Amino acid sequence: MKIVLALGGNALGSTPSQQLELVKNSAKPIVDLIQEGNQIIIAHGNGPQVGMINLAMEASSKSYANTPEMPFPECGAMSQGYIGYHLQNAIREELLNRKIDKPVTTIITQVVVDEKDNAFNNPTKPIGQFYTEEEAKNLMETKNYKMIEDAGRGWRRVVPSPIPVDVVEKEIIKVLVEKEYVVITVGGGGIPVIKEGNNLKGVPAVIDKDFASEKVAEILDADYFVILTAVDRVSINFNKPNQKDLDKITVKEAEQYIEEGHFAPGSMLPKIKAAMKFAKSKKGRQAVIASLEKAEEALKGESGTLIIQ
């Protein structure tokens, strides 16, 4: 089967050293799926990483006169490169440990967005580190950042999160997938760009990795689109006495649960919407939301939440 995997933030780390360790564990269930004979295409988030890079470059430009400020799209490209570097090496090592000879590569991927997307007027995507309320207010005043309180964990900067329209490097990705390479693409949702004639202009935003991954799954005509997260199954009435885990839902049922407000906008809601979009895109396509550790079981119907048309 051809499977697009969208890795959640729990598969990566907040620092390069932490990430280097975490990706070794993340590689094992991915290689389990490859060993079963599946063709795997991987995407990942980059919220903490791109925020960290942006903050470091900003601080450096303040301290050292010769250090330029780094635009946000370039920070996104840097995050794609360093996450891909760690991830592809971890997967390569795990493949070789199992005597599987299969090339692994990362594509620095640009994703086209619409410059008229309403997201540019309403930033919602949290990035970077957590701040106290006092620190957040200072950043809003001095940097004109938009900051929000994020799930009781502190305050974070939010940036626009436009919907992906197309993947610039899609033909390259198709060729590599046809050659049965393990491809890592649309890292962090891809570098958001708008078209200006023949020019691609980067814009300061973070595309949701679940929507960008779904776009890749459609382009590649994948059999399954699998969104990997921290929970084994999607739930309604989450963290309440009447919590109910869902093993299979239709698009219509998912729409009803969204209307009832069961899924948080900053966490499960974009995953559900991306899964619904893939399930609706073509008859027979299926999406799964599951934990990384139980990805293989989820594809057998033993874990995860299956979303069908």
C-alpha cells in the first residue's frame, strides 16, 4: 500500500539534541511499515523548531551588527533541512540494521498558497516557545506579534496558517516515489509561497502540516493518509467522565462532531478536517488518526480512528 504519514510534534524534539534521540524511536514504527511491504511518504510538523530558529536569528541580529535578520520563510526552510537530516538518517540506520536497502531522502518543499487567503488577516498557528503572560504582552507591544494563551501551558506567538493550493516539487516527489525511495516532504507544512509570474515569493506563515500532507496524499493517489499524534484514538467528550473513543467514523459523523464542538481548534480539529478532506477526495480512500507507536495496528483496524467517506 502507498501510505502518507504525517508525524506529530511528539515524534520530534524541542532542541536538536533532544530531537536526535527522539527520531531514533520514531524511525522504528515507520520501518515496521516499510518492512511489511508498504510504500511510505513522510511529512512532519515544525512549530517549535521554526519558532526556535526565528528567535535565535532575531536575537543574534540584535547582538551582532553583521548578522542579518532572517525572514520567516527562510527559517521554515532551515527547519525542513535540519529535521529532515535527523529523520532521514534515523530511518536509514534502522533500515540498514534490518538489512533493508532502500534510499531515504528529504525534499525541501515549497507549497503554493493564495495571497488572498483569509488566514493572513487572522493568525492562528502557534509557533516557538511558551512565554509568561507578562513576556507575551511585552512581545505584543515591542514586536507587534499576535500572542495567544495555549491550552493552559503558557503564551505563544501565532502566525497565519493558509490552506495549501499546490506543491511546487510534486513532479520530483512522484519520480522518487515511483523509484520506491522513502521520501520526506512538506516538512512543517512546506515553505509557503505565492506565485508572482514565474517568481515564487515566500510569505511569513506556517501551513498546517496535516493539510499539506493531505495535499501530497491526493497528488500521489495514496491508499491511506495516516495522521500520527499523541493519542491512540480520536475521542468525543475528551477528558470528561463520558469520554468516548472512536474506532470508525464517516465524514458525515465527523461533521456533526465538529458542529457540536468536540475537537479543539489548535490540536485535533485540523487533523479531523484533513482526514475528512482525503476521505472525500476519491471513492475508496481512507484516512486514519492514530499514535505513532500503534500505526501498524491502526492500519489493521486494531487501533486508531478510521475516517471513511
